Amino acid sequence: MRSDSSLALKITASLGLLFLHLPILLIFLYAFTTEERSFAFPPPGLTTQWIAVAWNRADIWPPLILSLKVAALATVLALVLGTLISAAMSGAKFWGRDQLSLLIVLPIALPGVITGIALRAAIPMLHLDFSALTIVLGHATFCIVIVYNNAVARFRRLSGGILEASADLGANAFQTFRHILMPNLGTALLAGGMLAFALSFDEVIVTTFTAGVGAASKTLPIWMLDELIRPRQRPVTNVVAMVVFAMTFLPILAAYYLTRDGTETAGTGK
Amino acid sequence: MTPASFPARGLADRLTTLFWRHPRILLVLLLTPPLLWLGVVYLGSLAALLLQSFYALDSFSGLIVPEFTLKTYAQLFTQSNLSIILRTLLMASAVTAASTIIAFPIAYYAARYAKGRLKAAFYLGVMLPLWSSYLVKVYAFKLILAKEGIVTWIATSTHTDWLLTGALSLPYVGGNSLATSYLGTFTVFCYVWLPYMILPMQAALERVPTSMLEAAADLGATARQTFWTVTMPLALPGIIAGSIFTFSLTLGDYIIPQIIGNSASYIGMAVYQLQGTAGNVPLAAAFAVVPILIMLLYLTLARKAGAFDAL
């Protein structure tokens, strides 16, 4: 058995990785171009003025703040609900356990457009108006599974013995939760929460179906989508794209470093 | 003699005793909030979707008539709607096939040869694009595939523009520019879903025991024979698992063909446009049932092939 890889394999693997990464780098380059009306390559000149222009654009800040709020709320909801399910699933076997695990992954296993149109059809039936809150409703639904995946893996690794030991030493259920379970679950929940935040911050498909009309429920991805369909100042969109990229990139990197020594590294599935 | 247990000191202690004696109560308490959420919000919405698909739009008033009918489903079988479904299926198959081919060397190298830091780099190199912003990735390709963009520039400066012009003049898949052709839509789909294929494929390849490969070599198999008769059959469930994602995600996407493509419609786009501008929620719902049925069929077949163990 050869232990060295062939040259052809090395080249195709490297090309594949380049294909995954080069396009993102171009976004950064185009944020500094002096060409405003087209995507001419190579850029005729470089300038940093677009960062200042983007900073002073009044239409960017409200969507950014709304996206942060929505992602934070959806993450908190997903953390609570995801942790509860993972605690129940890691405990005793019960009737309907397999069906429940299918139900948890369904929101991300089915295409986003299904979750979107389903909520679109259901929300008016409940006499609710589409608003920023209905966006949170949709996001939390598919963020639960992200938290669940991270928490349930940690529960599996956690030996039941330490919970029993805590009970034997006289701790009640809440003390065990506070002093034993939380410190052990901590990093897994933090990683799950960060991935959920990144996913929600960037989500556009379900959002377009659950958002209300007008500026009050315009998230940053919706703003970007508008710019993609009807471009105005293209380099400004690139500056925003850089911000969106950083807002998703950094939590993911953090989640990876938080869980990489375990067997259940965060982010292996989306 | 004092009892071996501590006396209950308050509500928390008494609840602990209750949970200990009746674990079911704790289970019910844990499961009620998430079940309410997933059961009511999510399953309820899916039920509402299904219900709506059996309603129809009154052609005169433009209002939804809440009476059971199969009329809306019958509309799916008109020529134009069938071609939307067929186009989406063809695109999803092509994207899945291409992703498999592009993903394989990366997954194979990462699983077989990369060690230590290089392995971590490979892992991050796939995971970061997987999680990083979907819209930013699509936008990147709008820059790349634009007529004045980098692809044209590379083709001109390496004197391979004949290749680009040739590809664009192909019947059906070609077009005015890459950004407005099937080729462009296809490229972006492959790019965006590629990491979803690599990760399960790599996981499956890592599970192929080295001892089996050595045994195959000892028994006189060439590298090629070992690959096709040992590695591939063992890695197949992982490949199928990856194909579930690439196929399902392409079936439902409506942003990519809207931004990069020749304005031909796909299932996702039909769903979005029908519920939005046309206000025809029943037909949109019926359209949405199509990918659900296709994916249920796909998942059943994948389960038979053992792909679920590879997830």
C-alpha cells in the first residue's frame, strides 16, 4: 500500500479547496475598487472611501441592528429549547424518541423554502401579522437543531456517574444543574449558540417568507438581496458583505476552537 | 441513629425527590416547551401548508376558497409547471453529480493522507465555507461571472476566450454571459453546496479500515482494483448522505436562479412568486409539496442504501 498520495490527487484536492475560498476573497477586493457601476476586473484603482460611505449610509444601520436583535432572540430561544430536548433525549428511552429526533432535524432537512411557505400559510390562519417577531419564530425553529446537535453530543460524552455522585453528596436537582451540568455543558452550548447566531444572522430564505412589509422587518440579508437584484452603489454592498461575512465567520471559528479537543467538533453538519 | 438521607429543606429538595421517584415527570417537564414549539409552530405550519394545497384560488375574485378540491394539484400538470419541476430535477441531479466529482479528491485526501495540522486546516477549509454567509457566497459569483468580471479577464489574458465563447454558444446551457446562463446557475449551485458533500464523504472515507486496504493489496489487488472494489463500496453511504443535501438544497433554492441565471423558473422560485405577487397560496403550497414528496422518496432509498448510518 502506498502511503504517499499521487500528484494528481494533490492537485485536484488543492484546486477544490481554492474553488471554495477564492470567490470570498474577491468580495474583499471589490470593496476597495474605484469602479462603481460594474464588476470590472482587474479594478481600475483602489480606494478605502467605500467604508466611510457605507458607515454614513442611513439605510444600512437599522437592518444591521434588526439582524443582531433577531439573531440574539432566536439564539436564546434555540438555546433554551435545544438544551431541554437534548437533556430529555440523553436520558431514559421513551415512546416516540425516534420520531422526535426526526422532527428536530426536519426544519433543516427539508429545503428552507418549505419551512418558509409553511409559516407563510400558517401565520395568517392564527390571525398574526408578519413582523420582526415572526422572523424570530421562523429562525428559532431551525436554530433548535444546531444547539441540540452540540448539546446532545456533549451529554453523550458526559458520564451519568457524576450526576449521581452529586446527588449522593446531597445536592438537589437544581444544585446539580447549576454546579455540575452547566459547567460541563458550557462550551458545547456556547458553540451551539454561536453557530445558531451565525445561521440566523445570515438567513434569507425563511426570512423573506416570514418578514412583514416595510423597513421594520428588513434584516441585513434582505437589504443585501435587494441590492443584488437592484444594485445601487456596488462597492458599498461589498463593504456590507464583508461585515456579514465577518459576523458569520468569527462565531464559527470560535465554535470550532471551543469544541475541537472533544470528539464532537462543532459544525460538522448544518 | 440518624437516617442516611438528608431531610428535605425546601421546595427544591422536595422537587428533587419527586423527580427521583417519578422520572417521567421530569421528562414531561423537559419535553413540553420544545414539543409545543416544534409540534405547534412547525408541524402546525406544515399541516396548514398541506391544507392550503387542497384549496383553490377563485379565478374571478382572486380569493382563496377554503373548500376541499384537487383542482390546484391538477394545475401542477400543465405544460409550463411540469417543465419547471423537470428543470429543477435535472438541475438538482447535475449539481449532485458534479459536486460528487469535485468533492471526492478533497474528501479522499483529507481522510487518507492529511495528518495533524494539515488535517485541521482541511477541516476548517471545508467548514468555514459551509457556514459562512450564503448570500455573500452568491454575491461573490455575481462578481465573478459578470461579463466584465474575472472569468472573462482570465480567459482573455490566457488566450482561452475561445473556450468561454464555445461554452456559452452551446445550445440550451449557454447564453449571453455566464451570469445569465444555465452554466452560471449550475456553477453557483455546485459552489454553494459543495461543503455539504465533502463532510459526510470524508467521514465515510475515514471509516474505511486501513487493514482492509492492506488485505486487498496482500491478495494482489492493484491500487485501482482496491479503490473500486473496497474503498468505493464502503464509502458509498457517505456519498449518498452528501447527495441528500446537495439534491434537497438545490430542489428548494430560489435565490440563486433569481440572481444568476436566464430567468428560467425553478420550484423554489415558483413557490415564492406564486405566494407573493400572484397571491396564489394554494398553488404555491401544492408546488412546495413536490420537493417534500421527492425528498421522502429519496430519503427512503437512501435509508435502504445505509446512508443514515453515515450521517
